[in-house]
Amino acid sequence: MIKRVNRMAIDLPIPAHGDMNAAAAVQELMGGKFGEMSTLNNYMFQSFNFRAKKKFKPFYDLVASITAEEFGHVELVANTINLLSVGNTGPGDPDIAPLQNGKDARYSLHFTTTAQTAYPGDGMGRPWNGTYVNNSGVLVEDLLANYLLEIGARTHKMRVYEMTTHPTALTMIGYLLVRGGTHILAYAKAIEMATGVDVGKMLPVPSLDNTKFDYAKGFINQGLNNVLYTWGEPEYRDINQIWKGPNPETGEQLRVIDGMPKGAPIPDLPELPEQFAPGIDLDDYHRILKRLKSNM
């Protein structure tokens, strides 16, 4: 089971105005082949289907731990898309076309299929699909697939970072660059532990230096490039058999935190009357409130 905590991984800037096309670009980091839905589902199904969990427990613990974090990454990207949709339309009579901005937006699904919120698809509106999951059941093959998936995800994040100047998007991407680089290193160390092969020599790890990205620096200063989490569960503490020693990029010591990130409040999205969302007027609200109180 996954314990749901009603907090996001980090605090996101709440914008006065969003950016429709920035939201469209960030969608690639949600449901693209190398998006957060792919990392989540790859590791989740590998953890569900892992064979000989007790025998290879440190590797199972590693995949399971990162699975839990990836759920939070999907949540973070979704909330970023939602915040980038703030102020793009306004309420009005249907005949004045209050959603007219949607017809010129690159991602019309945000105005038709959702109420200007995240969609489980890529930057072009193609739905995410399960063919993006690699779960062979062969330990080293799956670890290598995860390593390459994180490398591809890093490339996409760097490109989307360069597509927008919106601080909400850049804050989220800066954080994911730091954490994604950590996961690249984690899978590289796991492959080395399983095979004895120095992955950096076999297939050079791309530079994980995030100091060129201004919005990543604060997270580096917090040491988030050096930590993995147990999520407070003693069953996953054996990741410390893999996640140990110095960070090859910085020389700083790698650490396992027996817990989870502090997190930040999840934004409460305002009503959007022009999208009929949530579609409940004041009279409806009072009737619902009366029914709720009658059951207390």
C-alpha cells in the first residue's frame, strides 16, 4: 500500500497569472515517454512483480522507495500545470465566449477535457500508455532500463526548463532535476552492486551538475542531491547497503533519511464558473452542507 499524505514535495510559487503554453510544455513531463507517469509506473510495477524480494531485499527496497517518491513527483507536476492555468480565462455569459483563449492555445484539452488542469498525456495531447513500462523481471535488465529512463527524463526536463521563464514551472523543474539526478546515481550504484561493473565507465553517466540551473541551486544547498528516503517504514532501510559512500559529483556523503520530505501545502484551486467547475452554486452548497451536518 501507499500511504497518501496531503502535502506536496515542495512549495510552489502561486502565480498571479499563469501561462497556457508553459502548461502545455510541462505536460511532457507528466505523460510523455520519459515523464513522471512513466517513472512512477515503471518502478511501481517492478516493485509489485519483484521476484525473490527477501533474497535481493536491498534492490527491492531501492525500487520501492523511489516508487513512493515518484508518486509525489506526478502530484507535483500536476499541481504545476494547474497553477500555470491560473488567470487564463474569466467568468462571463456563455455567449461572449469566456473560454475563447482556448481556441488559440496549443493544448486545447486543458479547456475541453479538463477544467484547465493536468491531463494524463504528453505535450501533444497523446495519452500516456503502458507500453512505456519496462518490467522484464530480470533484475539487472530492469535496473539498467531504469537508469536509462532517468537519463531520458533528465534530458526532457532540461529542455522544458529552457522553454519557459515562468517561475512556477522553473521551481518544479529545478527540484526534479536535482531529485532525478539522484535517482540516476542510485540506479548506477545498484547496477554496480549487482554486477561489479563501474557504470560510469561502461556507459558514462551524463553530467549531473545542476549548478547552471538557477532554480535548482536552492535544492542543492539543502543537500537534496545526496539523500534517499525510507518513508518511515523499517522494511525499506536496507537501501543503505546500496546508497552509501561519497557523491561522485560533489564528494559529499550520501545519506538515507529514515522518514520522508517535510513537504508543503497543496494549493486549493479556486472555482472556475466559466468551466462549470465544480458546477455547484451557492444554493447547492447550502443544501449539501445541510445534508452533511444531518449525518454528523
